[in-house]
Amino acid sequence: MDIIVTFPGGKKVLAEVDGREIMTDQPVSSGGEGSAPTPFDYFLASVGTCAGIYALSFCLERNIPTEGMKVTQRAEFAESDGKKRLARVSLEITLPDGFPDKYRNAIVKSAELCAVKKAIFDPPEFSVTAT
């Protein structure tokens, strides 16, 4: 899978993924326009949306209504050697009204199958070159 990254101006960075565009920008305080999420925002959002699709699929497979269901993600940061680092990510699934109690643990286990989380726990090798 190839993702092409280009630089349309200012501090914007554009990624083309399977014919779709993902625009990033930096906050005004960092010299950007604040017109789009930062790359790190997208990284964090990928965790919650990944867990969310697993939770949604769990409900859809069982014909459980999802109206009112949501995933709230909280990121906690710690400072180490003067640098801020991501220390903890917690996800809370707000279940829809009438959600069957017998599935409460199962939907949590389903959300924990998130492929993004698995990639973090078993990180890939990274390589950067210049041509």
C-alpha cells in the first residue's frame, strides 16, 4: 500500500490514500492555519475510530440498535526529560439504551481487537530514505 504525501502550502501536509485525501495542518501557535487536524491528532483518532468500527460491527452483527452509542477516547500525557509523551489512552463505550447486559463484556473485548492498537503493541520496523 502506497500513501503519497505532498506539501500544498504553509504547514499543510496532504496524504493521498486510495484516491482519497487527508489534509493535515499545524495549529496557529505552531505557524500553521489550524485548518485541519495535526498528524498526531489523526493518529489518536485512528485508535478510537478503529475500536469504534469493531464495536459498531459487533452490534450490527447482532441487530442491536446503535442510536446513542459512542466511544469517548481520552489521551493522557506525561513529561519525561522535558518532553511530553503519550502515556495512556483510555476508551469508554457509551452503550445505547436497551443494550443487552449479556453482551457488555463482549463488546469491550470486540473493541479491544482494534488493528491500530495491535500495531502499536507489535510495532513495525520503520525506514526513511531520501532519493
